Amino acid sequence: MYTNVVVGINGLPGDRDAIALAKALSAENPELALVHVRVAQMLPTKGSNGAFEVAEHELSDDLLQRQQRAYAADAEIVSVSAMSVGAGLHQ
């Protein structure tokens, strides 16, 4: 059984199933981390700015908090920006 489990969250109905599977594969008191990866572009797009990044981060945090309240109240929530989902989860 696992004691530390990272669960990728994307706001789709599969989030609930992924969290349930993580709990099923975990030890008695697992440390769950719900992670939402915001995929970053390699080059900034025309017109992008810091306000857009802040808004994206806030939306990500809102999503994570909703999923945490609904399915895993004790889970840590993490919002990261990375070049790919896999890179963000690894990070």
C-alpha cells in the first residue's frame, strides 16, 4: 500500500474516480495530493500578460478546492504550471 499519492485533477467526472482509486491503493492514513497542471506555452502568446497568469492560477485553485471539499477533505492541493501534464505531475 502507498502512503503518498499524487492525483491529477482536471475538473472532469473522472476526478472522483481517480481520487477513489488513490484512496483504495493507499495505506490507512495516506497523504493525498490533488494536483492541477496548467500547461504553459513555450513562447508567450501575443497579448498574454501577468493578469492572465494570475486569473488562470485562481481558476485552478478554485477547481482544486471544490474537488477537495467534495472528495478528499484532508488532501493537499497543488496548482502547477508546466510544459506538459506529465512534467507537472513529476514536478
